[in-house]
Amino acid sequence: MKKINIAIDGPGGAGKSSISKAIAKELGFIHVDTGAMYRAIGLYAIRNNCTEPEQLARQIEKIDIELKFIGGVQRVLLCGDDVSDYIRSPEVSMAASKVSAVPEVRKHLLDLQKKIAAENNIIMDGRDIGTVVLPHADLKIFLTASAEERASRRYLELREKPDCPSYEEILADMKQRDYQDTHRAIAPLCQAEDAVLVDSSDMGFHEVVEHITNLIKEKLD
């Protein structure tokens, strides 16, 4: 029986992961956060001082990434270690953007992502899901918001941490990552031709969840 695949793409800080997670829970689907996979490899690169793409390419086959659902919550394991709480920093975000441009990294994770999609009803979010990973997804959403709004949300998310960067630093990092993601040679961030655009700049979290959930229900009906 064919599995239902929903693709949600968009720039960093658009809320793809938290929104996809909420929708998946409501629909009884599995949420696959591909960004978390790239962040985990970015963290590996930082920890192992892999500053050059060739270094990472040589090691990619031994980098084990797992998504485990514990108590209904997705956890990210890097070579057996739960790194879920370490992959959301601006430093790891920038590293994730850089490693995502390495062809060997993309192939390694693409195979894993396609396997998960073939075996489950999923909502998968990332930057090239509708264009590369799941080009035949049942529904494609491109979720975005202004860079200023995304930076504000990220600042509110991080401000309780002692090493929280300033709003201005987060905004600069956001714009830099947007540039890297949209200008990389392999699978750059872009809206698929058949994707539905959802701009959440002036929408609340629950409003976005409800809107996209309704789009999915309409498509499946």
C-alpha cells in the first residue's frame, strides 16, 4: 500500500520542524526532520575539526545518524550519542549549511530519507524535500517568513541561554545561511513549482498548523 508523503520546505527559522511535528502528531504520521540530520553531521564536523569537504567525504560512511522516537518525541543520535540538545546553536546551524553542500553527505542522507519515506506515512521537512528527496510527494508546502521575523523567533527561543547571541547577530547569521542555502551548487533551496506557498510572517504558530493541516486534509480527501 502506498505511503502518504508530505514535503515541507523553507528557509532556516521558518518553523518547519516544530510545525511539522505538531501536524504529524495530529494526523498520526511520522515527522522526519532532515535539518536535524544535517545539523548532526555539522556537529560531527565541528567536534572532529573537519574543516575541508574532502575530510568529511572520507569519513561520511562511518558517521551514523539515527532518528529515534522516544515517548513520541524525535531524538537525534550521532554515532550512538543523543545530540538533540546540542544541534540548535547558531554555530551548528552554519556548519549544517556548509556540510549540506558536500555531495557525499547529501547522498548518504538522501538514501536514508527515501527509505524512511517508502516505509511510513510521513511529514518530512527540510530545504530540498519537494524538489529532490520527495519530488512525487502527495503535497508540497513551501513555508517561509521574513528574515527579520525568523531572527526574532530564534532570539526568543535562545534568549534564556547564557551564551545567547544578540538579535543582530542572529539576523546576520540567518541572512548568511539563506544566501548559502539558495546559492549552493547542489540542490539549492527553492520553491518547487507545484508547492503551496505559506508565508507565516504575520501568523501565529497554531494558525500555521491549522492552515497546513487543512491543506493536507483537503488534498487527501
